[in-house]
Amino acid sequence: MTRLLALALLATAWTAHAADEAEPLKLWHAYRGGEEAALIQVAERFTAKTGVKVDLLAVPYDAYGAKLTNAIPHGAGPDVFIFNHERLHNFHSQHLLAPATGVIVRSDYFPNTVQALELDGQVYGYPMAQKSLALYVNKKLVPTPPRTTEELLRMLPALSKADEGRFGLVYESGDFYFHAPFLFGFGGELFDASGRALFDTPGMTKSLAFVKKLQDDRYLPQEVSGALVKSLFNDGRAAMVISGPWFAGEVSPAVDYRVVALPVVSETGIPLKPFLGVEAAFVSAQSKQGEKAQQLARFLSTGESSRIRVTVGRQIPAEVAAYQLPEVKDDVLISSFREAARDATPMPSSLEMLRVWEPMKLALRGVLQGGTAPQDAGALADRRYRALYRERPPDASPLPWLGLLGAMALGGSVWVLRRPASALTFQQRYPDVKLAVTYLAPAMAGLLVLVFIPFGVGLSLSLFHHESGEYSFVGLANFVDILASRGYSITEPLSFYFTLAVTLLWTLVNVVLHVGIGLFLALLLKDPLLKLKGVYRVLLIIPWAVPNYITALMWKGLFHRQFGAINGLLVALGLEPVSWFAQFSTAFAANVATNTWLGFPFMMVVALGALQSIPQELYEAAEVDGASKWTQFRRITLPLLRPAMLPAVILGSVWTFNMFNIIYLVSGGEPGGGTDILVSEAFRWAFQRNQQYGFAAAYSVLIFVVLLAWSSFTKRLTRSSSEMLG
């Protein structure tokens, strides 16, 4: 018996041990290209050394921070995640991070990399890499790199031929991260002595004017994306590029280049000083395998990991010993970036830093698109900053709300109990109720989980204010702020009324075009004399079959200022190219064109099906009576199409009202949020503006109210249509 008990205990222990070993560590990152390949190799080395498996998940950078703050508190996040130190304060305040309890020797890393991860004397995370910007130079085109902006300006005319798609300097000019070196180089500051963001400064004006002149002189392309930078440099059409170490993994082997520090601003004598970011491996506070997670995080930052990340991922290691490795010591790229980082400005990890990105994006793109003068951009950014980051609403007592809920529950109970009793029992009135519930249970469960519970959570969340992971009950304060347009006028893009007007205009224009084009094509395809109708139907249905986000990205490229096919066609016709996202009218038109391309096939299919059901005898009788084609269309086709088209129009209007993908991917809300609709504005309040979840939830409730009113109106339309047919 004793032996059996011992064997049972041993088996239990072995099973638990095996289950523990089988549980992999979850590692999240936002890498791509060479950096991702290097991380995969490092994870495999860790598994080979420790026997602990690592599951890697690549998360899009734009959504990375929001996914972490939502997943970790609920135990659904990673054990270890790789992130820049800029959000350290924010993550710490939300209790997402575990201290670095592993063996972390400060002398193993460069001092500034450890200091960037330190809060109140405690280090959070293990520094992996330093990231800053430098100048990539095509040695064939630029034998001697510029050391000052004066030298740069002398070189650029000979290196730039915009008509041929060649530019002397290329970088993501619309991104504030890439503009920061110019701001600091011209003597500008980002924060005052109290730590509050500064925008309206002489340095800001000078830096914006300098970059604007580069673009106006056609030394710098417009509307630059990361993909465009890569393409131009690899094709030999960009002489110099401003980018970080991650760009090295994307450069073609055929390009002979070197990396040097950014030049000095001749006017101020100050180097162009980029942000210095410290990328680190952080351990989640909710990790169930804390010791193993700490072990993995440290492994990612030192030793063999540093060598792989340098040679494969082209990262700049934070570990001092890594620079003694032959692969690192003889690597000119690594030493060049290390030298460039000496003049870099450490990026603050405060919450205030997170608040400057959208106002600066507004100011920067406003200047580059020509809608804002450099001297006015600082004031524009400051106004947007004050509007976005409103003061915390005062706390409210939840007792009146709880009392209201109780009264409603009591009233409902009284109403049910006071209803007159039926002579028949429930079972007698509905003998098949059990069978019916069985059939409906899956659908009811789906509605409960996917509709009613999220709706209840969103409705409740709208009564709270969220800040740094803490929720406080504020009652109707979010709704009051939205409907009162506090902080901005009702004619500004941030106003609910302005956005509602844009949304209604967006819906109306799109639905009219969808129905008009769809009906016109359906009438053409109905023509019995038309040949190859089957081919035409397949071709015309393709826009609807392709996923809308793919279509949106394709149309985004078509509308590019310098390299888009639409502007290429305009130039071929002798017209001036259009900066489509520089003003509301053209940006709105670009969105409408994209969504019209996506939406007309649905209306065409519905109309075509309805047209097939109209008896041909009606048209023959009308022709005998001498009715014209227009009269036949107005008196026969339209009335008989109405029962089929009306539900399609209602459904299409709801789809268009909430068409987030097109707005987000095509115009991105440009200019300055002017083309945002209600649903994209709610998204920005939740995930791009300091995670104001309660405010975003209130926006969502108001969207529901608007759609509820529209539903009530369309219900009357449908009833009246049915009565007319009856």
C-alpha cells in the first residue's frame, strides 16, 4: 500500500512537472524584418539552453500599447514583452510591470540605458538596444557626407530631380519622431521647467520653416511613408535617408552606403539631436511564471542574444561587453550609430510625452500640406493639446444611480406581478416551448455574449473616467463634456456636432452614389442584347469581394501626392497634381471615391435581382400606350424596385455610417481630424488620446442613440412601403 501511495505521489509530481515544463512563455514584440528574424533565433537558443518553450507574437506597433494595457490586467497578456522605455511611467502606474528581480548588474549596460528604466530607485526591465536616428548616405551619390545644414543645402540641388522621382533627402517628414532632431537642432524645447509640453516657440517655428522649404524646393518628397523611404533608397533615387538602425535590415545588398551622425545646424551650432530610445525586455506583473520570465528577459539583453541581435537584426546593443565581440567591434554600422547616439536627446518616459504626439502631428502635417503657416503651427498644436487632455471631471456619487436601477427593477417586478392571470398555464399556451428554447439557445447565447453584455459594459463604462489604469465614477460628466463641446467650438473637428455633420454628409453622399451607380449598372446588365453579361457581372462584383482594408490601402496609394496614379493621370492631361489630404474637400472626396468603389456592387446585385422579378408584360403594355423609356422607368421600374431596394438602402446606410476602415486607412482623418466620422473619433479617444475609455464609451452610446433614431425612422418608411403595396 505504501509503495502504491508513493508511486501515485511520484506520478502526480511528474505530471505537474511535465505540465509546468510544457507551458510556454509568451513573448510579445512589434519587430519586423531582420529584427524579427533575430528574435526568433534568440528564442530558439533560450529554449535549447533551458528547455522552456517561447511563443512569439508579433503585434502591429500602432496597436501594441493598447493591447498590452488591455490584456495584461486580465491575465491574457504576455509573460515578457519588448517595448521602448517611453511608456515606462504609464505602464508602471497601471501596475503592468514586475521589477527586474533577476541578476542585473548596472556595469553590464551603458549607464543611460539603465537610468531610462529606473523609477524610484527600482529598475524595471532589461535594456536590449539603443535606438536613435542617423543619416544613411549612398556612397555612390554622396562621397562626402554633409557635416552642417549649410553643406546639406549646397548638395541637395544637384542630387534632386523631382520630375524623375529623385530626391537628395528622404525621411518620414510627417512623423514628429523624425522631426524632433530639427526641433532640438534649432534650439527648440519640448517641455518647460514644470514638465508641461511647449509648442509655440521660436525653435518650433524655425524647424518647421526649414523642413517646409526643403519640401517646397522639391529636395524632399511629400507624404512620405516608411515603404516609400525604403523603395527610393534601394532604387538609388534617394541620396540620403534619415532613419534608425532598423532600416539597415531593409536596405538592398546592392546599395553601397554608410551611416553617419546627423549634421549640425549652421544657424545655431547645435547638432540635429534625435530622440534616444531604450528598447527593453519587460516582465509582466501578471506572469504566472515570474522566475522563468525574468530569466528570459535577461537572456534577451545579454551575451549570445546581443551578438545575434547585432548581426541579424542590426540593433545597437545596450550591453557594454557586446562591443568587444569581433562581429560588433568591426561593424561600422554599429559603431556609427553608437557615435550618433551621443548627441541624442533621451526621450522622456512621462505621461506628458505621450500627449505631444497628436498635437505635433497636427502642426507638422498642417505646415507640410500648406494649410498652416510655420509661425501659426505652434499655437495650433497648443490648442489641440488643451482640447484633447481635458481636466479630470469631479467624482460623482453612485448612490442615485443605484437607487434608479433599484426603482426600475422594482417597477418591472410590480408590472409583471400585476398582469392579469391567464386561464391557461404557460405550458398549455406554449406546449413546444422547450423545443423552441433548445433551437434558439445557440443564437440567444451568441447575442448575449456578442451584443448585450458588451453593450451593458459600454453603457456602464460611459459613466466612468479612466486615467492610468484607475476608474472613477463621474456620472453624466462625459456626456455633458461631449454635448457642450468643452474646450473647443462646435465648428472644430473635435466637436461632436462637427463630426456628426461630417458623418451624416458622408453617409448621404455614399448611399446616393451607391444606389445611383448600382441601379445604372443593373439596368445595363438587364439589357437582353448585351453580350458577355456574365463576364461583366464577375468583374463588377470584384470590388465587393476584395476585403475593404486591402482596397483602402490600394486607393491610399493611388491618391499619393507625387507617386499616385491619379495625380500621374492629371499631370499627363496637363493639369496640376492635387495634394488630396491637404484640405477637407479633396480628402473627403478621396474617402468617398474609395467607399463608392466598395459599395456600388452590393446595390447593383440587389437591383439586378429585383429587376428580374418585374414582368416584361408591363413594359410591353406601356410601349403600346406610347409611354417613353423615362416614363416606364418612373412609373413601373422605380415603384416595383422600392420594396427590394429600401431594406438594402437602410442596411447600406448603417454600414456606411460606421465605415471605420476607409476613414482610418485612406485619409486618416486628415486634415487635422476634419474627415473623421463618429466611430473613428471614438476610436481615437479610446486608443490614441491617453486611453480615455469612459469618454470614448460615451461617444459610442451617442452613436447608438443616433442609429436608434434612424432605425425608428426607417421602420416607418418600411411600414409605409408595405401599406402602399398592400
